[in-house]
Amino acid sequence: MKTPHLDDPKTPELETNQTKNGFLCLVSKMVIEERLPVRFMYKTVPEHLNDTGWRMYSGYESEEFLADELNSMMTVPVESMCKMDDTLTKLVEYNAGTVWERVPGAEKDGWERVHDYDIPAPKVDVEITNDPDEFNAKH
């Protein structure tokens, strides 16, 4: 499958019309340090004003590697990633909730949309209570 183009009538405008904020993405250190191509990427809700929400991976990351996000991911300008791989340019226009995977063996194109991947949500440790006494005891 060819990379979709924003002017393609098959690409709904609703897929790319979110307000664009931020300029940074999180990229696996395997992509940066080992010079591996991005083969899997998704866009989550941005975590801060400079974040685009894009997360990019080589596809070779283990679960242990991914669990240590602080040491396994790097903050990189999206523009720099697009300069390294121009096939990313049109894909990074898509909205949060979008997931892309590159077909094995297709290094310059071959991107396919993924619809059955659950984007990980940030882990937040929150206790909720409707009991005023319990709330007051903790605060």
C-alpha cells in the first residue's frame, strides 16, 4: 500500500484536521543510536505543549526495553525525523489515535494503517473516594 497523500480523495479531511501543536516526538533509541528505520508509529494525545503525540519505533524493541521509557526513548523534533525519512512527512499530519506500520522489507514506503492496536495510555496513580471522611483523613 502506498503512503496516503493528504490531497487523495480517499483520505478523509477529518483524519488530518486537528489543531497542530508541538514539534517534538518520542523516538526509540534503537532508531536513533542504531540507525534503524521507523517501522511502527502511533499518535497519542500530546503530554505537553511541545509534544506532537507521535511515538516512533523500529519494531525490534522488547517489552523490557519499552517498559523503561526514560532510558529507551529520546525526544526528537518531528521535522528531523521527516528529514531522515521523507515517507513520514504525510503520516505525521494525521490525528491522535492513528497507528502506522511499515511492511517488512519495504524501507522507503510500504506504510499501512493499523486499526487493531491499542495505544498505551499513560499510567496515572489516582485514588478516588466519595467518602468525605476518608478524603479528609488523607489530606
